[in-house]
Amino acid sequence: MPTPDERFARLVGEAQRDSRLPSLTAAVFRDGEVAWSQAIGLADVEVGTEASVDTQYAVASITKTFTAISVMQLRDEGKLDLDDPLERHLPDVPHGSLSLGRMLAHASGLQREPPGEVWETLVFPEAEELLARPVLEEKVAAVVKKLKEHGLVSPYLRSFVVARINPLRWIKDEPPPLEDVLKTMRERAAKFNVEKIKPQDLAGAAGPPDEEA
């Protein structure tokens, strides 16, 4: 009969195989102590570095949970309120009038990611590149304002506009330089045809951009 360690090792091996993962690290905790741990596969496939129980992985959106818990703990300690505007705690941040509660609920209407498919390429803009975005931000904001004037009040309006004007969403090959991407997005935002947008279009935000929109 397999031992617990052997059963755990089998589960880890099956999980790596079924999910086609380069590496996988797992642990079992008992009474606050590590009772068993194992790492299999390669932490860096290109250089052949094997994974270990000390390998650090990017946790991506799991950090949202940590952030939300920290904010709620501060709320319980009386150091902030969920109705506080963001600018009360971050004076220089754009869109500072939004409340902490709306930010936590993903109901702010702000664009979630920088322009481009950063999670597909894992290439993120540097700070100076992000600073080049104000013109684009203003154009997107202007389009969203016009859509609201036409009766569209969905909290996803901003994401919809960015999806329609983002050229990287339709490029299968090597993406162009970010500077070219921002230029194209500004041009598309400037000629976005609000008159053609209907409420049902929000369901198709991921479709290819209309040449006249």
C-alpha cells in the first residue's frame, strides 16, 4: 500500500502532467508546520534550472486577495473607510475621486491592464512608457463620456472602448513597438464613431475593430 508521501508525489506528478506545467511545487501543512513538500520539473526551461521547494513563482492576480484583505483590516482598525476617495490616501493618483469600495469591487470602470497583451507576452511597459499615455487616456475618456450621453451606462464602457481600439488584440505575429501601438490607439480613439454603438455591442467587445469606429 502506498505511503502518504508516495500518494502526494503521485498527485503532484499527475497534476503537472495533466496541466502541462513546466514545474510544480506542492506542500502539506499540519498544525502550522510543513509535513511534506516536493518540487518537480524545471523552474527555467531555457537554462534547464530544476524547480525546488524554494522556487518563487509569480502569483499574478492572487495578490488581489492579499490587497483586499489588507484594506479590510485597515477598515476594521478605523484607518480608512470604503467610501473614502482614492485621492485621500494617494493624493497624486489619477481618477482619485473613485471610492476604495468601487475599486475593490472591480466597478471603477478603469482599464484593467496597460495597452497590449501584456500577459501573453509578459513584456510590461516601463514607467516612462506609461507616462506617454495621458493623451490616449483623454481620448478614451472622451469616447466613454459620449457613450454615456447616448444612454450607455455599463461599468464596462471603458474596457469596451479600449478593446475596440487596441490593435494588439488582432495581431497574431510579433507585436509592434509600444510607441506605434499607442499612436494607433490614439488615432482609432479619435475617430471612434459613437453613433454606431448600441447597448448589445458591449457583448462583443472582443471582436475585431470596425474600420469606421
